[in-house]
Amino acid sequence: MFEQQVARTPDAIAIVHEDKSTTYSELNTRANSLAHQLIGLGVQPDSLVGICVERSLGMIIGILAILKAGGAYVPLDPAFASERLFDILADASPSVVLTDATGAAVIQGLDLSRFTMVDPNSLPGGSTANPQITSLSSRHLAYVIYTSGTTGKPKGVMLEHLGVVNLVKYRQTSHGIDSCARLSQFLSFSFDGSVCEIFGALCLGGSLHLLQDSVRLDPHRLWEYLEKHSITHIVLTPAVLQDCKDLRPLSTPTTFSIAGEALPAALVRKLHVLLPNCTIINEYGPTETTVAATAWKFATDLANDIVPIGRPYANKRVYVLDIHGNPVPLGAVGELYIGGVGVARGYLNRPELTAERFLHDPFAGDPEARMYRTGDLTRYLPDGNLVYLGRNDHQVKIRGFRIELGEIEARLHEHPLVTEAVVIAIGEDASKRLVAYVIAKSDMQHTPEDMGQFSQVLRSHLVTKLPEYMVPAAFVRMSAFPLNPNGKLDRRSLPVPGDDDFARQVYEPPQGRIESSLSYIWEDILNISNVGRHDDFFMIGGHSLLALKMISRIHHLLGFEISIRTVFEASTIAKLAPRLGESGTRQDETFGVLLPIKTEGSRPPLFCVHPV
């Protein structure tokens, strides 16, 4: 489909990155050159090729080249923990890995002698003609994406070309994507939602805008980019949109595809008011069914505050079944099974798990048909739309990422201080976060200082093994876990984490009004008390999305504009406060509309607002 599009519109803009544009013809030439190099290295249909690069033109060239050579790409996000990348490489065993300087630095601790390393940004020369892989079919693999696994190791989901083509064709009509479309590439390419971003643009003639982190992680800059470049289509998670809901309307009619986690009704209504000329589509689908399986387009109102996940994509089948595999009555709750085009081949090197989750489809009338058991609980509405109700196991979604809690627990059990561990998710929607409950060795003390150090030790242990979004915000030490009358773990009776369960430093109160205001903002966002000037935002429960919320609060409350990079570089109050003065806003102007009465002390500031 991409090569056909190149033939139709060779001079059209395919990629926009850092204000530089690349045409379809230029992109195709670069990808062809690299593809011939990969073919020379032995890449053929169903060969797995790793790609560990930052978001760049080279990322797109690399993905296209792998596919043109007949191989399947295995995305390795350099932002992930190095040990997780090692696990993926060990499981996938690609003969070739595409990597740039950023990716090479991340995986340098691995024995790289097993792989042939190729830089997708290089210019290998040789033929630039479209490779002719006559043996390649729609049933060969296009990519293998790794998701969280219960064993402590990620599992690779094998997806075929046919599912991607079906995805693109459906979105062409349902989302109105054509050669005039301008699509954003917002998601990590290790997240399967990036598949519809990349191929939804390049197979249909649109221009794909690669968003840098400075734009992706700052709601104001993201909104400015959407407006400046008249973006017509973007895929976001509800958690990201929560921080954008108070921004100004967009002049360009934009289609917002919202996916990755449950979409709150209140957010839908606010977006409808903020974006009256835009289209809001709620999409649902596990990685195992090629990105998305159902979709629902917001029309005018919500009945009973219910946000449906909609109806199935074209050529897909959905079933709501009981524990015996029989269809449930209309309105009854059951487990969702998905069949039709796009069901994954299975899990790489996991035949038993594949047999457990990918089953024969008895409703299709085809002995070869298969369906995927999602583990999601759903029901039908009277109008035929589906509603997502939750999980029937211990899998959760945090900020759009599907997480097997068992993987985190397995990693905690690897630490010598841990005897037993349980991880749960608390909170709702964008405020949802992970909490680890741990039974430690008996010689550990229970003082706040010891507990803070204990949390820091466990957090540091997990940071090297798991992606940031899988590291718990708090670690609660317990002498025993609560049990139900049957002697099984009672997860509902686990205590709410206290302040001492976060990775805290010895408390030192904030100094001055700026630090006091920052402490107040952090306490409100993180829902904890007594934040000291040396507590690290990311070690006491913060993450990139909460950092965006913090940036917005600082702007509205104090008048300073700071970047997400500043927060990462100065992640304590003591370090961040001086940086505010470097943001371009004078500190004596910040409180121009405020009358300070008493600026000393360590307690949260009190703001009195007179009536209008």
C-alpha cells in the first residue's frame, strides 16, 4: 500500500519532523536502500528485526525497510529499562538490530556480538528500487510487540500484514483519512497504537508529524502544535486529554481517537464543549487483535453517563460469552472474545499461553477460524453498542499501557529483602497508580526513615528492570497480608498507602513562598502530605503525566512557564524553585496580582480571593 501511494503522490509530504519535511519519493528511496542491505544480511519473510531508535525519520525509514525486506519489526523503545530491552532481545533473537546512537547507548551492556547492528540513518548506497519479495504474503508477520507478562518477562505478540491492511482500510472510511490528512505520531512505537498512526498516514497519502518529547509532554505546546500545523487526526489516551481539557478550541476540525484505557463520561462532555467542531472516537482493542477491534463515535449526548466502546471494526467479530463459552442474553455481563481478521498468530515462543488465549471460533463456520479471549468484561446495550466493565483477572491499564501485575510481583520477589509481594492499582482514570505491598525480611525496622529507604531500594531495583509506567508509586511494608474466609488473599482489605510508604527523604520544610507553593502543588497532585524540599517528584509517586499537571498548576498559580525537561532535570523542590526564575518570567512580576501577607513558614499557602 505504501509503494502504491508513492507512485500516486511521489512529491507529497510524507514526514514532518523538527520543521523538516520528507517527500514520499525521498522516504521510499531511503527505505529501499536500507531494505536491500537487510536482504543482503539474510532478512526474509517472518525474520524478526529489532529496531531501537529514538523518534526520528530514521525510525520510519527503519520500519519501512524491515517490511520491504519481508521481515517483521520488533520495536525497542530506548526509554525502556535496559533489562527489559535485554529480555525482549533474548526472546526475539533477531539476527539484525537497527539502532541509532541513542539506542546503542541503551543496549551497550548486552553482548552485541550475536547481532548485526545497522544504523537506519546511514546511507548504504546500492539499489534504490522497490525490493521484489515474491514469497511475501498477507499472512506473514509485520511486527512483534511485547506486552506485560505474568511470569516477570514480557511476551511477544505476533501480528500479520493482513490485520494491518484491514485496520488501515477501515480507518480510511470511518476516520476520513486521505491524502489531505495531517496525522500526528504521538505514541511510543513500542505501543501498538503507533501502528495506526504510522500506516494510517503513509498508506493513505497523508503527512505524518513526528512529535518530539518537548511537544508530547507539554499540553500547551501540544495544543499549539496541533493548531499551528492544522493536524487533522491524533491518537491520545484519556490521561493525556485530562490535562488538555482546559485549553482553547482548535480551528481545524480534528478527529481525536481516544484509546488505551476507559474514557470517563465527564471528559467526553468537556471535550465536546471545548472542541465543538471536532470528532471524538472512543476505540477499544487488545494488542492481540491488531490495535483496535471496536469503535464508538460521540454524537450528541451520553445516556446514563455510559461511554460505549462501540461496535466491531469491519471484518471483525465480537462475542460476549459466559464461563461455559455460550452467548449471554442482551444486557448480561460476559467475557469478550474477538474473532475475524487481525487476530494475532499467537505469542512468540509461548505455545501453552497461545493455546490458552487463542481458541477455535465455533461461531464463524470455518474450521480454521480463531478467536482471542480478552479477559475483559462487557455487556451489550439495547442499541447494539458494547460497554467495557473491567477485567476478570489481575491485569490493569495505567496511562494506556496494559500491565500484568504478576510481572511486577515477580520482579519484586527477585530482591533479597522481599519475602512476599502483591501489587494492585488504586484510584480511577488518570489518577490511577500502582501500589506494592511487601512482606520483608524480619530484621527490617519500621521507622519512617527506614521505610523511606526501603521504598527507595525497591524502587531503584524495579527501575532497572521495568518501564517507568510499571514502577509502583508506593511500597507498603506489611507483616502479613489480609485473607478472606477461604484463606485467600483479600486484595480489597489492603490498606491505603501512607506518606511513609513513598520514597521520601528526611523532611526539610520548604523555604520561602515559591518553595511553599510548589510543596502545596505537589501535595495536591500526588495526594500526599508534608512534601519536603528534597523529596524527588518521581520517587514519591510522580510520573510524566502528573508532571504535565504540575506544569499547568505552576503556570496558573505562579505565572511561570517551564518545560517538562526542566522538571526531569530539577525534580526536587529545592532544585526546581531556582529554575523558575530562569523561565523568562520575573519573580517580582509573578505575584503582581497577589498581596503577600505572610510568606514564611512550612505549611501550605492560603490564598484568599475577594468576591467580584
